[in-house]
Amino acid sequence: MQTYTANGVPVSVTDEVALNGIIHVVDSVIPSAEMDALDVLKNDGRFFTFLNGVQASDLVSTLRAGE
């Protein structure tokens, strides 16, 4: 059986149907991520063109945590 995690916290139940979609149940509070979405995209070389579009569209602060 494969174990899934969310930021290192085990997911105990997957694909639970809710009124407004699908949920996944975790075993405890999920800690905040060490990187925001912009950092994740920058560290993955596949998103170079996408990041150029983000910068050209002035959307960097949208992907940056806490801004």
C-alpha cells in the first residue's frame, strides 16, 4: 500500500466525496511549506517559459507567499 503525504503529514483518507468536491483527510495540521509557488516553479527547469509569462503579466506577487 502506498502512503501519500502533504508537506510530510500522512494522508489517512483519500478521495472522500464532499458536497463541493473531493477531500483528503490528513492525520494532523499541515505545516506551512518551506517554499512558495514561485520558488517551486523556479527550482523546476520545466517552467522557464511559464515564469517569463508570469513576469511579463506582472503576476509575480500573486505566486509569492505573503505579498
